Amino acid sequence: MTVDIDAYVNGLLNGTRRILAKTITLIESSLSGHQSSAQAILDRLLPHTGKAVRLGITGVPGVGKSSFIESLGMLLVEKGHRVAVLAVDPSSTRSGGSILADKTRMERLCADSRAFIRPSPSGGTLGGVARKTRETMLVCEAAGFDVIIVETVGVGQSETTVSSMVDFFLVLMLAGAGDELQGIKKGVLELADAVAINKADGDNVEKAGKARKDYETALRLLRPASPNWLPPVLTCSAMEMTGIDDIWAVVLKHRNIMTTSSELAQNRRSQALSWMWALVEEGLKDRFNHHPTVQQHLPELSRQVENGSLSPTAAACQLLFFLDKS
Ligand SMILES: Nc1nc2c(ncn2[C@@H]2O[C@H](COP(=O)(O)OP(=O)(O)OP(=O)(O)O)[C@@H](O)[C@H]2O)c(=O)[nH]1
Ligand SMILES: [Mg+2]
């Protein structure tokens, strides 16, 4: 298949949904021909990217991420925004079944032409999934989406990865779900630009208020990432659509402050550089693992290191030397 790059680029810049979906398919494809077409398209799109608000959302399964994104997304499209919802979920916990569940939780947003929802690319390492989502984010920006929401479930390193591709990272929590900080990794709070206690409705309102105070205390003990921003704690109900507007106001306030202090631009620059280094590392590892001479000698060298007849340093030197002789 030859890909007409010009047709893709023009279609995307005109916001043609069919082309958007086809481009993401190229990005997600493992065929090298598709990959190089995707890269050629991305290069051309780059000048048209970067204007969106990039918002990351995390929280344990069942906290209400999908419901929250439905409520926030509808509020935003009604304000005139165009919203793309992407996901980073390298685990296999959420295959076909729950994408369906998401369709029922995000029914209105799914059906709205001002929104675009794309489930997590499936399969592969976190690095691979993240690369595809980042590139998809850029394509969505070029296609005119001005708010990009990237969702992730709180497993493994995926929160750190998502926080490194967004401008604002929102952590959703529940009130009184057992032990106070829900056994959440403290690391997640360190990434948060705001915490929202969801399901603050019905009998739960009081508990949510208390949890809010607890999290405020917990956050005060952490050193903030920016001297200009103390992550606030809010309460909301995705179901009753309360508190959602306030959260969006916080996102915009953060953006104003970060723009004025130039931290937004600085942050994006360092994100781009770390992305480059992540790709270099991944590429080097890949090249190493697939190098025929390395493959040929690796078992014997490993054996020698294991039985102590060769030092790890000497073995590593030899293996890396093979790379130069490609
Ligand atoms: N009372 C109440 N229930 C809510 C609220 N938000 C979500 N729920 C319910 O909580 C359950 C889980 O909501 P989801 O939106 O699917 O949660 P999620 O975080 O996307 O879950 P995963 O996709 O499994 O990670 C559903 O039964 C929702 O109806 C809320 O604000 N209040
Ligand atoms: Mg969900």
C-alpha cells in the first residue's frame, strides 16, 4: 500500500475524522512501511501541534474516570471546545469488554461529533503504548482538537509516563475507601497538579469533605513541583455533574500561571527531550537484541559470566563491541 502523504496531511488539517482514524491506524501499525508513512505525516503536522490543553487523568479502577471524562467532556464541548480522549493502558486487564463498558459510561461523548474517543493502543510495552499515544495526541492537535484528555489506570509506571506527556495531571480519589490514603503509592500524589475526590454525592458528601482535608494535609508534606503552584484538593460528582466546572477552572488557572512563568513552555521542552532519550534507549536496546553477532555470542558469554570465568565488565565490552561491527 502506498500512502498519499499530502492527502493525509490535508485531510487532517481539515479535521476529517476518517483520515484521523486512518492516521492513528498507521501510527499503531507495526509494519515498517506504515511506520515510515506515519513519521512522514507527523513531520509535516508538527508545526500545527502544541496548542491544546493536555490533561492527564488517573485513578484506581472504579473511581469514576470514564464517568468523569464523560461529564467534563460534555461540559467542554458545550463551551465550544473540541475534545479528544486517549488512553495509556499497557495491561491486558481491559480488553474488548471494558471498552464496551466505556462506551456506555461515555455514551453522550462517544456520540458527539465535537469529541473523539480512542481506546489505548493494545499490546506491547509501556514505552511502545506511550509512543503511540503521544503521536496520536499530536495528530489530534493538528486535526483541531484543543483539549486532549489522556486517561490511565493506576498500575505500574503508567502514571509517570502519562504525567510526562501532559500539562496538567489530575488524580481522582475516593473518600473513605478503607485505609486513609487507599494504599496509593505516595508517588502518585507527587505527580498530581490537583486531586479530586469523586462521588461526593448523596451520603458520601461529608466523607468526601473529610477526605479532602486529609489529602490537603498529605499534599502539604510534599515539595511542590513548581514554586508557583500548590496542588489543590477538590470534591466532585461525575454522576451529578457537580464540581466539574470548578476543576476545569483550576486547570485554566494553572495554565495561566504556568504560561506567565514560562514553565509551560519549559516543561514541554523537557518533555520533548526526555521523549527523544526514551526513544533512543528503546532503539538501542532493540538494535542490541536483534544484532546477529550479539545473538550468536550471548548464550556463551552469559554462561561464562555465570560460572565466573569472565567478568561482567569484559562480557559487556565484548557485546557492545559487536554493535560497532554491524
Ligand atoms: N455515586 C456516584 N457513582 C459514580 C460517580 N462516578 C462514577 N460512579 C459509578 O462508579 C462506577 C465506576 O465508574 P467508571 O466511570 O466506570 O470508573 P472508572 O474509573 O472508569 O473504572 P475503570 O474503567 O474500571 O478503571 C460506575 O458504576 C459509575 O456509575 C459519582 O460521581 N457518584
Ligand atoms: Mg473507565
